[in-house]
Amino acid sequence: MFDIMKSRFLFPNRYKRIGWALFIPGLILSIANFFFELKLGFLDASRLDRIKFYQYTDANLTNEVAWITVIIGAILLAFSKEKVEDEQISKVRLESLQWSVYLN
């Protein structure tokens, strides 16, 4: 019954640590960027603004980098194996996958 969620589609358990190492700093950086308007200087970039007749405007990529690290960290956390994978965990994974497809 649970052949669909075979563990070969999941990351190894050690990827959870990498996921936490990406998720938490990315979340802190995105909160600091949102509430305190923190911008990292090395992420400054110029971009071509089409609205202002193709003039270059300054942009900072701090928000984009923060959210990309949050998303990658969350994916690694969600799709990593547990230390002990049993049938109950497989059932919960399968049901959550079905609900995410339904809601999406």
C-alpha cells in the first residue's frame, strides 16, 4: 500500500542538519530584512528599469537570497528521512502529499 513513498525518493537523514543550517539563518535574515530593512552590502546590484525609460536603478538582493535559503532549507527538512522510518511515518507522508496536491 505504501510503495509510492519509498525511501529512495527521500534525502538521507544527515541532510536534516544542512536543512536546519539553511532554514534558521535564512529565516532570521528575512525577518531582519522585513522589519529592520537590513540590506547586505555585497548583494547590491544594478538592474535595468523599463518603467523609467531604461535607466539603471540600484537593487539589493538580500530578500531574494534569504527566501531562497529558507525554501531550500525547508525542502531539505521536509524530504529527509527520519532516523527510524516506520509505516506510520510513510502513511503520514503519503497523506500530506495527497492533501498538498488537492489544495494546490
